[in-house]
Amino acid sequence: MEAVQTVDWYKAHDAERHSMLAKCRNNPGQIGATPNCINASRADASSVWAARGGAIKVAPLTAADLKQHK
């Protein structure tokens, strides 16, 4: 039985995450719902989201911003 890795661990270990995802996709009926498949999948989704600029950066409005939108 292999050790269960966390989402953060899979985020930090790209090669291992990709390897685990390949195993999970190859045999989803048997291992697709295991903790490692779920954690690797969540780490991958999070990495893709961040890489595509998914984190929205919000800056406070200034007086100049408000004047532009009148």
C-alpha cells in the first residue's frame, strides 16, 4: 500500500503528480476514488487555475478611477 500524499505535496511534486494522474486515468474504476487520485487531481486543478491567472488581484479604487467611470 502506498503512502497517501496531500494536495500540497502533489502541488510541490509535479512529476509524481503527473505519474499518479496517469495511473488514476488508466484505471479509474478501481483507483479513481482513492485519496491519492483525489489529492493529485485537486492539486492539478489548482495548479492549472493558478497558471491561467485564476487568482484575481483586487486593488482598491482611487479617486482617479472613479472620475474615469463617470
